[in-house]
Amino acid sequence: MRQILETCVEMDALARDAYARMAERCGDEVFASRMRRMAADEGTHLTWWKGLLRAWDDGLLPDIVSEPSMLSRRLEAILTEIRRAAESSEGRLSPDECLAVATRIELLMLDPCFIEFIDLTEPAVAGIRHAEYAAHIDRLVAAIEERYPAGSVTSSLARQLRRTWRDSRLVSGCATRDALTGLLNRRGFDAHLRQWAAWAARYGRPLSVLLIDVDDFKRVNDTRGYAIGDSKLVAVADALRRAVRAPDLLARYGGDEFAILAPETDGEPLRRLSGRVLDAVRGTSADEGDDVLVTVSIGSVVASDQPGVQPRSLEELLAAADQALYSAKEMGRDRAAEPVVLSRA
């Protein structure tokens, strides 16, 4: 994980220095101001990655990469290409040559792996990071459009750069989003849970996880068909969106099971959250006149440890929540079981 973060730091440092050199040597003050702004952007990006590297060294960032060796190889290949592009920025370049170098660098930095990495390592501010990077791309596209007519091939390629950014975000989102409901999928949820479990253990703050199972869902599929079953799941997902609070993370965990990660939550706030979920889902229908009512059962776990302890593993948290979910089913469904509380000094 540290090697991956170090590679990201080196990439943005190379990009920053390349833009700074081009600003000094392009011979066009108006264009130079554009390059200085691009360099400043890369300096900001560099600060992000250095901050994540410090968080890793301080034990605040969990290892969220499922295949680190594969990601490392991919990033190293991108880094090699960025080095070559940065080397071509040395010497005196015309503005057109600078734009060619800048476009090459940014296309390399638009790989979906960077977007997903930001999503998983900094879930609380990922939206801000993506918005700032979109503005960075727009600055380069604007610089190109200023120098070339609207119908030119170069201007069209600039617009393609912007489109590539949007497509990369879409591809990245597919890796952590459930296609049916639009919620986080299990992979995305697990990555966020690792982050929050490490944070909760570091600062001794409560963290709750709720597992939510649609009652008798197999009967819906068997009697009404999978199309109605899917529409029910979408309706349940919409009901859950209405029930959760802004800080909560909601996921379709698999099949007919959903999950909620609720930071800074235990005791009565957790009970109220569970109550809102039950109320929101009761009677949910996928279409008008549908007489197959939906209910859910809820099992939850609260990690409430003293500051500085070892973070709870995903397996431990989810097994405890699943145990409570089983109890809710045994007690008759359409209810929330008493939360399992995990606590240690």
C-alpha cells in the first residue's frame, strides 16, 4: 500500500514540475499563466497523496487494495510513461508543443484506477476531489480551445479529453456500484467499512453496521417472477435512501440483503435508525395495485472500543451483525434484533 501511494506522489510531482518548466520556457505570458495554474493544481493533488501517505504511516489508513501487486504494476507502467512525457517538457517549447505534452500527461492520469483509489481511500471528500480534478481538465481544454478553431481536429481531441474523464468516472463507479439499485455494492461497502473501522478504533468512537434482509423474498421471485422481484428490490432501496441520514453509507450487500454503515452511532440513535428503516420499507410496493407487501429484518452490531485499540475486522463486525439478523428472523421477522455490542479496552 505504501509503495502505491509513493508512486502516486511521484506522478503528481512529475506533472507539477513539468507544468512549471513549461510556464517558464514557453515564451508566451498568457499561455504561461495557464501552465502555472496547471502546476498549482498538481501541487494540490500532490498534497492529497502526501496526506494519504502520512495517514498510512500513522495507522489511519487501512489496506483497502484487494490486489496490490497488480495495481502496483499498472501504476508503475503509467509512471514510466509520465516520466517520458515530463522529460519531453525540458528545453524551450512552443505553446503548441506544451499543449501536446500536457495532453499526454493528463490522458495518462485519467486512468480509472486513480478515480477508484480516491473513492476508496477518501470516501468523505471524494466528491470534492473529483470536482477539483474536473476543473483541472477544463483548464487544459480551455487552453487548447483558445488556440485552435472550433472545428479543428485538435479542438475535437480536447473535447475528447473531457469526455474521457467522464467515461473514466463511469467505469470506476461500475466497480463499486450495484447496477440494479445504484447503491454501493459489497466491494464498495467493504472498502468504506475498513476505513471507518480504522477511524473508530483510532479515536474510540462508536461505529454501527446494520444488515437488512428482505423477508420471504424467495416467495416473491417464485410467485411473481424475477422482474417483479427486481422491482421490489429497487423499491426497497429507495425506501432505505429515505430512512438513512446524510453521514450513513447504504449498500446492496448481495441478493436481497442490504447494509448500512452508521458512523458515530450507538444506543438510542441506532434504535431510531432501525425504526425508520422498518417503517420506510413496510408496505413498499413496486407498482400500483401490488398486493405483495414487503418487510425487512434487521441485525446490527456496535463497535464501541477505547481509543488506540486494534481495528475490528470486517469478518468480526459482519458475523456479529449476521448473528443479530438471524435472531430477528427467529423472532418473527419485520423487526430489529437487539444490537450486538463489541467493546474492549
